Amino acid sequence: MNELISHLHLEKGANASLKLSLNNLLDLPGTFTALAWQFDHDFLFVSPRVAELLGYPHKKFLKSGVMFLHSITPRDQIEPMYEDMNRQLEVMEKESKYMTKPIVVKVGTQIHRASGTAVDISFNALPLDLRPGEKKAYLVLGTLVLHEDRTTLQVDAVCRKAEQIMRQVKLEYVRCNPARFKFLNAWSTITKRELEIATLLCQGLNTREIGEKLFISHNTVDTHRKNMLAKFDVRNTPELIHQLTPYLVNTMQT
């Protein structure tokens, strides 16, 4: 559990409730848990139990990452699985302050054991954190429930228990990171035009120069700037630039 916690952003450290919830999640029988950033190839954490459940060395998952998981998933199931997950994430993103809500995304697939047999899997994914930017990415805490040797009712019961624990993990994680989620709530409201203007501000352009570049009046630029000051609860443009620059680096380089 401590290894998993070491990969989490925690302003106030891990409270007792977060530790207990993560421990309960890792102890669920017939499951394994993984942590990874969306679009990254590496796992930050994978339960050692995966070796017992699937027959592959634990270090194989750590060394080869998400691509190894793809290699043992039937090829025709990978794209539909991600399409299903993305549809659910799009629905989630329509909710107000969605990053503070304990929303679990659920999909089904199969995985091949080392023995070659295919096992049905229920994948429960919790968007725990967010890496903002033009191409945002979620920090996903996933619990994979193996169906083998279980009735449908038993699988459903384990999945419900996993979802219940994951929701508690999210609530405690938010409590441990008040400043982080205040920022993410503000980011979730930023418009495309505001993002354009913020990027140009971070590049050092002034109001007049931004207006000329975007073919809008300087008054319109100033209105958007003031709206962002209010959203991010900062007093002036330098403070706004300080908050946003780390997340706009990729945008600024394109």
C-alpha cells in the first residue's frame, strides 16, 4: 500500500481513511489493482497479486507497462474497450465539478493467462486526478475483477464492493488535496477561447498583441482575462500565469 501511496499527489499526506480504503481495495480477493496516467505506457503501480492470478511475473507488468496488458488482451477487444471508457468519461465531464465526484467507469473485457486460457474481466476505473492541458490525461486507479470460478451474482457483488471502496478512495483523496481540486474545478470551466488567451499570456503577449493575433478587440481579451482571474481566484495576471504555465507548456511549444 505504501508503494501505491508514494505515487499519489498528497498536499496533506495520506489520512487514515485513505490508507484504510486503499488497503481494503488491495485485499479484495480475485482482483488486482493498477495505477497509471492515461496515454502513458508505464504502470506506476500494479498489485504483486497479478502474478498469482494471471501467471505472468509481476516485474513484466512493471517493465513493459500498459503495452504488456494490451498484448495479453484479445486484439479485437482493445478498441471497443477504450471507446466504451471514453464515452463514459465524456458523460462524466458534462457534470459540474466532475473531478471532485467519485465516479467509477466500468467496462468488460478478457485477458489471456500465461497458460493461454482466456479469462473474463470486469475493469473498474476511477479517474483519481487530472493532468490539465490541451490534451488532458487522467490518473486512473483501476481494479480488475476476474470472473473465473464465480457466479454472475458473485462477480456483481465483488464489483459493487470494489466500486464502493473506490468511491471512498476518491472522496478521501479530494479531502487530502483541497488546493489541487480547487484548481481542477476552475480548470474544468475554462473555455476554448480562454485557453487560447491564457496560452498567449503565458507566452508573454500583452492584451493588444493577443487581440491582434486572435482578431478580437482588446476589450474582449480583457474580459476573458478578468473571467479567468475570478475562476482561478487570483489577484492579477502574473499570478494567473504562474498557475497555468506548467499545464500549458505543451500547448506553447506547438
